[in-house]
Amino acid sequence: MLRIGTRGSPLALAQAERAIALDASAARAHRLQGEALAMLGEAGVEEAFERARVDPGEAALAELGLGRHLIAVGRRDEGIAALRRAVAASPTQPDALFTLARALGPTDEARGQLETALRARPDFAAAALALGETRQELGDARGAESAYRLAIDLDPRLVDARIGLATLALRAGRLGEARDAVAGE
């Protein structure tokens, strides 16, 4: 039975397997196979990503996929190690930086990863929101406010960014600003 969000996965898996049948060394096909298997919750995910990462052109995305999978199955430390390899293979790959930062939690290292992700992809609203949350957790209210405002500018539908702004305003005793943040004004 398919889970929500995996409707295209059986087709993607079939396409990846056809490509592998034509060329067993096709690293991109192995990476796509790993992603499809992970979405479907089937066996063989790690092996597919292992075969993909031997190609330097696929290494970062293969490590990213492997890291996401390992974290999803409760192997956080191994997942973080894979994500670190993804960032090492491609230091400005925004999705790898973002995923590593989220896995690390609110740390100075995570803040740096998110800042780098935003420099690499200035329209990355989720990274701006995560940066706001991280800065807020680290006690940097001014930096958090700036990041939350950027997130809202990039995607006005990000309710969590509005809540973050409202929380900061309430903590500073600015009730009117908190109300405006929630109202989207």
C-alpha cells in the first residue's frame, strides 16, 4: 500500500530500474532508485545510494539521500555523518546544508549551515524559517526577527515564521506587534 506523497515512487522506481538494466554503472539511476525505495519503505535503499556515491557528480545527492533515509529510520548519527559527507562533496548544496542543520538542532554550526544555504539559494524560504528558529533558540532575537521577516517575504504562507515573530514581540512586551505578526500585517 502506498503512503501519502509516494504516488510517483513506483513509476520512478521502475524508470530507475530500467536505466540500471541498460547501464549498471549509471550512478544517477542508482541514486533515483534509492530515493524511490526510501519513499516506498522498501529494502535496498542503502545499497542503491552506495552504488550512486562512487560517481563524484552524484556523490553529494547520494549522501544527502542516504542521510535523510538513515535519520528517518532512527539512525541519526549515521545520517548526520552522511549529510556531512554530502556537504563536503558539495559545500554550497543548499538542500544538504539545510538537512544537516535541521538534524543538528539549534547549534552555532547549524546556524552557519543555514546561512550558507541561504547564500547559495537566496529564495529558500524554509531555510530562512529554520534560521529564524535556530537564532531564536540560540538567544539572538534580532537575528531571528530578521530571518523570520525574510522567510515571510519569500513565502507569506509560512505561518511558523509569523508565530516566531509574534513570540519575539510578546517576549519583548510589544503586544501590538505580536498581533500584527499573527494577522499578517
